[in-house]
Amino acid sequence: MPEPSEEQWKAIAEDFWNIWNFPNCTGAVAGKLVNFEAPVNSGSVYFNYKKTFSVILLALVDANYNFIMIDVGSFGRSSDGGIFSHSTLGKRMENGSLNIPPDSCLPGTNIESFPLKTYLMRPYPGRQSSGNDFMTFFNNRLSGARLVSENAFGILAQKFRIFFKGLLSHLLKMLTTLFRQRVYCTIS
């Protein structure tokens, strides 16, 4: 999967603004449990909260449902946040080595926002946003942009029906190898 250039990141952000009305967004991140037949003697590391064995497919998706970057193979029992922070994607975002454009003001303002991280947005907590129209509006827009990654997984599962069933260990190893070799994946 080729790594986007700074210009491609800007184009992705422009698409999120034009399609989803969400500014300065260079991708939507989500994780998907991929069920499989547990390897022999693997213990409970692959056992997840849904009581199945799985690995996590973590993906960064553009506004048009295309996978930009992926990380596959984390244990199914791990949380998306923990997987993200330990993934190559999370580490590279943290150290600023992904050619992501520099911070910019939100459209129509001269005031820079103060996100939790400069590269990662999350919604205002429910209690905090209750009764605040701006926070509710922001949470709704963020939710719409985040759904892009969730929908991309749905499209992936529809295209490759095998994601509805458990994968065999040898098939999972093959998929992991393909994804780690950065095989470009566009779903249309």
C-alpha cells in the first residue's frame, strides 16, 4: 500500500470536507474483529469479548471508503485504542513521520483548535456535550466522518464474504502477509 504524500493527505482532507462536511480530517480510523480458528496452544490471547477467537484489522480509510493504511494481526482481546497506540500507524502519527500536512485553522476561523492530539479527534463526552449545541453538532459531524471507516469494513465484508465466517489459521497468516506487504486495496 503506497504511503500518501503531503499533497495526497491534503486531497483526502479536502474530500472529507466536501463529502462529509468535516474539516482537516486526513482519514477515519477503526478496528474490525476478524474471527478465525485459533492456533493450537494459543491460549486466550485471541479470545475476545464476543467469545470468539479473532485478530484485529485496524485501518485508516479516506472519505471514499478506500483503505489508506492498515495494521493486521493484533490479538482479538486487545482494545482498538491499545492496538492503535502500539501499531506502526499510531507510532508514526505520534512521531510525525507520515508526511501529514502541518496543523491548520478550521475553515472560516482564525482560531486553532486544541484537540486531544493534533492528529486524532474524539467526541465530547455525553455528559459534557448535553445541552451544548456546538458540542452536539461537532459530535454529529465527527460521527459521520468516523462512519466512513465502519462502512468501508462493511463493503469489504460484502465483497469478500469470508469475513462473515471464521477464518482458518493458515488463511489468516496469508492475509496478514499480504497486508503487511502493503498490497494496495481499493474497494469499488
